[in-house]
Amino acid sequence: MYCVRNVTDDLYWVGANDHRLALFENIFPIPRGVSYNAYLLLDEKTVLFDTVDWSACRQLLENVEHLLDGRTLDYLVVNHMEPDHGASVEEILLRYPSVKVISTEKAFMFMRQFGFDIDGHELIEVKEGDTQSFGRHVVTFVAAPMVHWPEAMVTFDTTNGVLFSADAFGSFGALDGKLFADEVNFDRDWIDDARRYLTNIVGKYGPHVQMLLKKAAGILDQIKFICPLHGPVWRKDLMYFIDKYDHWSRYEPEEKGVMIAYASMYGNTEAAAQALAGKLCEKGVSNVWLYDVSNTHVSQLISETFRLSHIVLASVTYNLGIYPVMHNYLMDMKALNLQNRTFAIIENGSWAVKSGDLMQKFIDEELKNMTVLNERLSMASALLPDKAAELGALADAIVESVNQ
């Protein structure tokens, strides 16, 4: 059974929702599912913009067949060739053998690498600034390399102001009938998934996102719809989401607040983290969030690290090193190019207290544009009363820094 929705009078969402997949890219938990978005334009020529993951191919085919209603498919535009969008390309070519494929040189290379039989079809290779007319609609193609694959492009329909944005402006979460961002409470129910999606998947490539935003800046007054390959379509309050992407890709925090990420074996480091949270709230800084790095997925930790301005790392010493899950969290910060944060440190150890120096060394040598507060809470096994002054000094330093 088909499941489609109008984006405009002649443009339709023909994608699918997936609640069966547990891990996106086999690494990121998606408890709310994910959507695979594809769009069909019915003009003098019929045009399919991208496909879907292989698991959703049947739904895509039913949707397209229903809307074509006996017409042939004239064009397939491939903005992004990653398999969650490109896996069904070859099936479209088999079903519609006369279809012309529009994409970039690198995307065609990837199609061949995946073993797709594309060379029997008419291939139209496009680059930055090229245009194509489908009748009433004229589109222009804009290169978007490394957002987040090197072959990616976005397509702008100059006729109705639709930006087919590939993986940019996407989000985790299945749509479940609600196609548009204004049909949900996005700031309440979706922003965390959108942040986690962008920061973990595209976070490393902030400068490339900035390049794309600069290109979009010249046509902001013309963009009426943003149609991503995951998540809701935007037709209202576009600047709300564009501003979020600007902050994330510049590695600037969304808000002032404190994230306390703790690694605790027997609860003593966790108790210190709780004590610090209480002190901060007593002193008027209540935007405080605690996370156990052992049972919080690192993608959630990264998302919160991008959101907040101040990070407290509280870790036991393990085999004379940083507790492994805390070290993994730090490594993800490095891999995703996190910058412009203020850190504070809580260290613990029973027979050797080493984690604080090692975490500071990692921040100083492996991360960019970071500040580490001089005050540190150093514990031996448990937080005892003689550490009250040290705890208070650390809380005061964080409060002062947050309030600057």
C-alpha cells in the first residue's frame, strides 16, 4: 500500500519510515526510528530525488508507481550515494530502464564501486552551478562535499524554492505521518535527535557545513522549503534550524550550562559528581546535566557536549590510565573536532591518582581551542569531609566561568 504526502502541489514525499533498525550506521541507537526521505516531482518530466535504504525499497516502489499512474520515470537525481539513500538506485534503474540519472562524478564512481549496472543508462554528470529544466521547474546543482561524503550535492528548485538538502538539515526519528517540522513540537521532541544526528555524523566536517551555509546565504530569501533525506521537511521558521546548524558547525555552544560526565566504578566518583551538581545549583547555576559515561551512549554524550558550554570530566584512574569509557568519550571529541569549551576535572584513584593529569594532557594536546580551569578536585577512593573546601573552590570557579 502506498504512503505519500504532498510537499507542494506537484512535489511528493515518497520515502519510508523504519522502526525496525536498532542502530543507524550500525553504531548510533535510534529508539524513535528513522525516516528515509525521497521526493517525486510530477512536471512535464517526472523526477525522483534520491532513493531509500534497501530495507525500505518496496515502500518506495509502491509510492512511486502509485503517483506515476502509468507514466514513466524520466529522471533520477542522486544527491547522496550513501547506501541508506542510494541502495535502491539499481532497482529503480531496473524498473524504469529509460530513466536518466543525474549526479556527480564521484557519485557515479561510488555506484560502480557498489556494483550497480549504470552504464547502460544515460548518465548526466553535473557540477556546481549547472542547471536542468524539467518543464515548469528549473533546478540548479550545488556541490556539498564532505557533508558528509565527498560526492554529496544539494539541488535547489528555483521555481518553487525547494532545497533538496541531502544529509544536511536531517534528523534521527521516524516521521510517522507528520511530514513537516511545524506539525510537531520540534524544540521539545526533535531537537535532541537532530543535534545527535548532526554532531555525530557530520560534526567532524564543520568547516564544510559552513561552506554550504555560506552558499545558501545568497539565496535565503528564495528558499521556501528544506527537504532533507532524514527527518521533517521545513516550510516555516527555517532560520531556527539554520541557526542551530550554524552553531554546531562553528563548534559554538547553544547555551551556557554544565555537563558533568562521570566514570565511576563503585559509586564514589559518582557521589562527587552529585555533590558538585548540588553546589552548582546552590550557587545559582542550575542548567546542570549529569551523565554516567558507562551507560550513556557516546553519541548522546557528544550531542550534549556540543550543546553546553562547560564540561566536567570526573574519572577514576584505571590501570594507571583514564577509565576506558571516559577515554573513548575523549577520543570521540577529538574525532569530531570539538572546540571552544571550558573543562573542569575531578580525579579519583585508590593506589594511584593519575586520571586528572592524563585528561588535562589529552585536552591540551589533542583538542583545539579549549580552556581547563585551574581548580581541580582530587580524591583518594572517596570524597571525605576534608575535601569540602576543594569541592567548593571548584564549584566557585565553574560558576564564575559560566557567568562571564
